[in-house]
Amino acid sequence: MHSTYERLRSRWAAERQPDQAVWLGLLDALDQLPADARLAVLLSDVFETSIDVVASLLNRDTEACRRLVDDAHARIHAHAAMRK
């Protein structure tokens, strides 16, 4: 069984549209993150969940969760820079 990510990646790769390349890059970058970092980024950035709530969900203190998100952002940006 293929994951949603794999189905999207296959479909977007076949279409080769510029906007799909952006989404593929983001999906690839997210896929490279550890699961807790990926969850923290998605909850805080996409779903606008407060860092305190994210920290509670991940059983971390707020400052550690903030560092996790900051590190994930840096890794996503580095991944984007490598794709240029």
C-alpha cells in the first residue's frame, strides 16, 4: 500500500508543473525530519497550534519544543537551498 505522500509525489512528478515542484520539495524536506519535529512544525505552522500545546502533546517543555521547531525550520531551509 502506498502512502498519501507517495501517491502525491508520483502524480506531481509525472505532471512536472513548477508549482508541484515547490510542494514536492516541501514534502521531501518534511519527510527527512524526525517524526516529532515534523509533527511540531505542522501543528505550529500549518494548524497554528501554540507552542505550549505542541510541547504538551510531545511531552516536552516549551523551550525544548521551540528549539525542535527552530531546528526543523533550519533543516527545511537547508533542504530548499540544496535544491536550487
